[in-house]
Amino acid sequence: MWRLWARSTSPYLSRLRTTMGVENFWRQLKHNYLHNYTRPRLDQLVWVLIHKVTPAYFARMDGLQDGYRMGRSKPLTAYQRRFKTA
């Protein structure tokens, strides 16, 4: 069996779940950003991580802030609330 290298810092999150997250990250990285490169050099991989992957993750985090209604419909407008109570 191969050695687990991704470890969780939280006792509530298992090592298997942490490893699955890391494997998922690498799968998405290869599919979305490295699909044109068969064996990218380390400097090229670091450039892709810094200039392409990181801005995409920051944009996604900005969209998922506390005020974002993930998985819910938009809040009702004032007209819709009045119409619903009438």
C-alpha cells in the first residue's frame, strides 16, 4: 500500500477524506489547466499554479462569501413579499 502523504490537521476529518480532496484537486488541475502538457516542467507547473489556478480560486472564494445564498433562490423583492401576504 502506498504511503499516505496528505494528513488532516483536524481530528474530525479523516485521513482518507483529506487524501480524496488532494487527489480531486490534482485531477481538476490536470484536466482544466494542464491538458495541453504531457509532462510539464516544475517551473511551468508553478507558473500555472500562480497565474491561472490561484486567481480562479480567489474569484470562486469571493463568490462564496457569507452573504452569498449558496443553493437557495434569490430573496423575494418587496413587491413579491406584498403580493404573497395579500
